Amino acid sequence: MVIKLSSHTSPGWVNFWEVPSHSKPSQAYIVAQRANGNYGCNCPRWKFHQDVECKHIQDVRRWMIAPSLFKAHAQITSPDKLKKILNAFSAIELD
């Protein structure tokens, strides 16, 4: 399930999604999108290999094309969750 978290502008990041881990379904990663269209993820795969999209970014791209193919999704507006997400992405820089 891909969950749209927010469309909130933070230092360069404008959209956020929560995507479950493929190997540990109880764990989720956050995918973020910059205004220029670049994506980032807080999974280890993407952090160390930013030249190739991770599965979580690929899931978000698929969800954006055909959301009905995924399980139900919802927008989350919890300020605490959003603050945690913004803090996680504030240190990530993209070219």
C-alpha cells in the first residue's frame, strides 16, 4: 500500500509517501519528491546508491499512474508524523 502523506513544501521537498518495505512489511520507508521532479527515499538502498531508483520510488511512480491497482490509500495529516518525515529529509541533498 502506498500512502500519500502530504503535499507540503519543506527545504526543497514538496511531496511525501509512505511505502512498506518489500522484505519487512511491518516496516515502511518514506519517499519524497522535489519540486524539480527528483525523488529520494530513506531506505538504505537509495541512501547508498542514489544513481538507481529503489523499489519504493518505483512503487510511488506506479501508484501515481494507476492508484486503483494498489490497496486503498489515505492522506495522513498528523503534524508529528510530518515533522519526523521533514527532519529525515532535511539532511538529504540531491543534485
